[in-house]
Amino acid sequence: MKSFDIKSDMPLVSEAGKRLATIIRNCTGKDKVIKIVHGYGSSGVGGSIKAAVHKSLRSKVSRGEIRAFIPGEAFSEMMGFDEAIKTYSNLIQSDSDYKKMNDGITYIILK
């Protein structure tokens, strides 16, 4: 599984969104699942990139551009991702963050 860090250089939310779109566009058809590292706002004033990523991914699922996404924290709390976890766990269970409740990552299941 490929992993992409879209937040390490502290981009604006708009730039992080462009990076996410480019990554998905370039990986679709090649990979089944990718991991996005977006951070979780640990500075106490953040989380904007994470929120924007999840909003964008919800839209991409509804438009049929991706199959599903699973936020890292979905392994620790009921968030409505149980079916996706059950369906796609075979694709992500070998990842080092699997079931670690990492709020700073999201798995994206591609078309």
C-alpha cells in the first residue's frame, strides 16, 4: 500500500486538497488502496486539512469516483464505517496503522 503525506510542510487547506485530488487521480487504476497522512490538528488549532479531506472523500464516494474511505479513528469509535472496515479489511490489515486508531490518517479504497 502506498502512503502519501499531504501535510508535512504545513500547506494551506486548498493546497492539501489539490494534492489529494492529484494523488487519487494518479493512483486510480493502479492501486486498490492508498493511505493519506493528513494530520489531526495536534497543535490545538488545526484539523482543517483532515476535515477537508473527509468532506472531499464523502463527495467522491457519492459521485462514484472512489469505492470508500476509512478514517483511522473509525477503529476506535462508531462512526458509520463498520461495513467498509468489514468489506475492505483484507486490503488494509497489513498496514502498520491498521486498528491503531490513528486520527491523522485515512485509507482510501480506489476504483
